[in-house]
Amino acid sequence: MPGADSAIAVSIALRSNSVMGSWYSKVLGDGMVAHLPSGQIEEAFRKLFTASGNPADMAVFTRYDSEGHLHCEVTAYFSPAAAEVARTFAAEPCARPVRDGLGLLAGDQRCWAALFPEDQK
């Protein structure tokens, strides 16, 4: 089956984005209005985070990007452990973001070491 090979390749590529599973991203819009969906994400995350025992690898990050845009655009990145929250907000699977420029929207400070161990000194 010719399509089976490409489906397997996509599956392998998604899994290789992170040892722990797929990351997710969602564009939250212009920096001026991104606080609205950010607050909704924080609220949904907080409930699941507490119910899950506050795992270090569960986090949501944001990045403000003004490159090529009149106003900055905000993107939320959900760690694999936050996949349930990501799906609630229709986030799409993506590669693990680079740490540079990320801010922690929701989660515990321990997430940096758990999710970006190569950046630890």
C-alpha cells in the first residue's frame, strides 16, 4: 500500500518531536487581545494540573512573534502532558519549540528542567 508508508513516516515524525510525545500549538492572535484566550487556557490548565498532581512536565508556554507582522502574534505551546488542554482549544500537533523567547503561561517552574533538560547547566 503506497499510502501506508507515508502514514507511518508522519507518525514517526510526530513521535520524534519529543521523547514524551507530541507538542501542540495554537495561535492566540494579536498581542493586544491574546490575554483573553490566555486566561481561558490558564483556567482550564489549572484544573487539570491540580487533578493530575502538579506534574513537572505539564506546562503551557507562549511566544510573542512580531516578525513579518504589523502587531506581534502570540502562539501558545502545550507540552505533551498538557495534550488534553491543547485539544480543548483545538491546538495542532507541532515540533517542540526552542526555549529561546518562550514564557511560562501555566505550569510550575520545574517544567523548564523537565522539558528542556539540554538547556540546564
